[in-house]
Amino acid sequence: MPLSAYLLREVSAGLDLRSQEGRNQLLQRARPLLTAIVAPATALLLRKEVAALSGVSQAELEALYEIKPVARAARRGYQKAGRSAPSAHRLLLQCLIAKPELGTQVSAEWHGEGAEAEAVAAVLLVLREGDSAMSSPALTQLFQGTTHEKTLAAAEADMLSWGENFDVSAEFAGLISKHSEGQRRQQFQALQTKLAHGGLSNLTDPEREQYLFLLQRS
């Protein structure tokens, strides 16, 4: 278990975080821990998670505890030398972790390939069939002990490089738009291949309608 997850589990043990009293108790319990931790990555992650579980912003939590904000890396910190930009699937996973409510905006037909895409699909399934308003920590804790735990943990760790001006909603909208465009392109190419091998008679009526629609969109 990651250190941050273990510490968070310990300070929130036995608390009903759905109640105001439980959230207040969490803020009281977490204060000694958060004021003592000096490791920037761990401190930032814990502050974000405690703030989310308590229903306050990170800035409000830091003001309440009278602690200085953790020094944050510049926006797109992963573009520094020696680090490659994350994949579109990892970025999408990060956006869903940061704002689980965005999951309701993704089509049920969304699909992708690879471990990160499978993790995205699993998160979307949980958000569609469960509670799309759950907090980020609750979402990641739900996948502890599953095959997607490491993928989510790695994606969450990369989120520490986000700057204060990182716009999660805008990044998410761009990713969904690009994914939809890529799927339309694949569908169009597949229909063109069928046309090349047999003409219009090789397409079903729904495929002809789809081809004409995609042709207009292109």
C-alpha cells in the first residue's frame, strides 16, 4: 500500500465522512500529520486527499492549519528533460481521478487498448453504475487490491506535476474530442475498405447511412 494511502486510512479509521461531524474529526486528526510531513510529494498528495474528504479546498485546509502551500511544479512538469509526455489514456485517467463527475460525459461506447485504457474503462463502469459524485480518494481506494491499482497509483503520482493553472475540464474535453475524432476516422476507413472491395452493395443500409454521415463530417 502506498504510504499516503496508509496514512489516510489510519487518520480516517472509524469516521463517518458522510456527516459533518466525521469530516470535522478528520480535519482534527489529520492536522498533526499534515503539519509534520515535509516531503513535498507526500505532503501535497495528502493535503489534496484530506481536503477532498473533508469537503474543503486545499487552500482552505492550508489556511486552517496555518501551513505554507507546498511548492508546486510548473504546469506540464512532465515535459522536462528525461520525462516523456503521458499517453492520452493516462491523461484521461488522471482527469477522471481529479474530477470523477466528468465520467458522466463519456459515451458508453468508449473503448481503447492497453492497461491504461482498461483502467479508464473500469473507472467509467464504476462511475456509471455507482456514484459519479464520489471523491477522488474514495475512487482510488475502491481499486486497491485490484489489477488496476498500480495503473491508478502511477497516474495519480504524475498528477503531482500539475501546476495550479492546470485546467482539468478543458484537458478532459480536448481528450474526448480527439478520441471521438479518432474513432470516426477508423470507422470511415473501415467503410471505405468495404466499398473498395464491393461497392455500395457491400454495405448494409445502416452502414451506408453511417458512411454518408461520416463523409459529410470529414
